[in-house]
Amino acid sequence: MPAAGSEMVPAPRVSSKRQASFLLQTLWCVAIAFPCACNSERGKEPGSVERPADSAEAPTGAAEPRPEAAEPAPAEPEIFAPGANDEFDPAAIADVKQALSTIEENAFAPLVYADKRVLPNSCRAWRSFRSRGYTPKTALAEQLDGGALVRCGAYEFLARAKPSRVSHVRDALQGAGPNDLPAIVASTTSKLALRARNGAVAKGLTLGAFLSGARAGKSELRGRVLIDEPASATSVIVNAEAWGDVNSDQVEDLLLSVLNSSEDLSYFDLRLIEVTRTAPDAPLTVLAISE
């Protein structure tokens, strides 16, 4: 009980704002799971800032340190999408699986096997008959069948092709000559010439190394390479038909059509050759051949 004549001094009261601030601070500490930091903050005046013991007061007028420049994000790798030359219908290239089944009247030559004769009406039907031994029997049918080989072969190539991350074949035919092409593209008008070409292919020779007299000619068609073979009075026309990664190694491959013919047209041979290149200066490597 207070002494007589003395005044009673009321106990200091904590304001509601101060209580709310302390409560909010405590809840924030709990929310981010730093209970130790919260304990260290208790008993401090709201709004006060604690300075590290070993930190020195920054001198007046000192420039603030500049933030380090962020390193630029690495560029996305370039992706090479599969494609074909301008002679193909863009709608067919966009949906090659549908193109393989599309009915095409009068687009295929009659095919014969023994005493049976058939007339394909789609690329799938054509491939089925050819795989069972049906072949064209006349010169005109061979030429028409060659068109089916190029068209349907390109669709089949693109149906297997995937995007690639590296390409060394997009410009493989630009300015190409005998020394840039594999020996497999050489003409063979006899069994002896065929054996010689097989030997050159086994050695990995180029067309120029195999046929020293071969020379680049002038093609009337844009994007095609013409090679003259004077020794056999034949020539080779090579064209890039389609491109894409068909062996899942992320390196782009190229589908070439190779037309061999003689000056009098008595010899005619059309093939599709899949090639690739592992480096810009590497030779073209043959992956597959379709005839």
C-alpha cells in the first residue's frame, strides 16, 4: 500500500499498435521457419534495425557498389526441320503419312511379275508390289516407275525423318563436282563396269578418283548437278530430294536421286541414295540405296 501523501505512478501500458506489430513479426518468423531468428528479435523495439557487429559505418558520400551484370542466357541450339525441294507439294510434305496413302490415278506404271500384271494407285500399294518382285517391263514404264521411286521414296524418307541439331549436307550439291560425290553415283553399262564400281565403293573412293575423266557439266535444272562421263558416253544427274535425321543421331541426312543414262538413251538407271556428312569437310557417307 502506498505511503501517505505519495502519488501512485501508473504502470506503462503497451499500445495496441505495438502489440499488433510484435504479433505480426512473430507470425512472419514462424511462417518462414526461422524460430531462432524470431527469438533474437524479441524484446527489440519495432522498426529498429540491428547492424552486424563487424560491419563498419559507410562513409558519407561513398558510392554504393554496383550490382554485377547478369551473364547472358545461353542461346537455344538451332533445330533443322526435315524438308524437301520445291518440286514437292507443300501439303503432301506437311502430312507425308497421308501422302503415302493418297490415291493417284494414272501416276504409276503397270508392274509385272511372272504372268501377273498390276497397276498401283498409291505409294503404299506401289511399295507393296515392288517388294514382292513386281517390276516395269517397258522403257516407258521404267521412266514412269522412276518418277514413283523419287516421289514415294521421298515421302518414305520424310516419314522416318526427325529434326536434327547438326547439318553438313544442306549445301552438299552447291558447286559439287566429281571429287565431291561418292563413286556409287557412277554409271555402269556392263557387268564389268559394275564390278569396278563396287570395288571403288568398297575403297571409299570419290567419283573423280574412280573415273579420272569425269567432269562437271551444265544442268538446265536449278539445284541439280550434272556429271559427264566421256569414256562411256554416259552422264549422271544428281538432285537433293529431301533431308532430315533418319538414323536418330541428331545429324541431318540427305536423300539424293541419281539418274544415270547414255547419250542414245539405251541405258537408263534411277536410284535413291541416302547420304550423310559428319563434318563440313568430310566426304559424303552412303547410308542406304533404293532402286
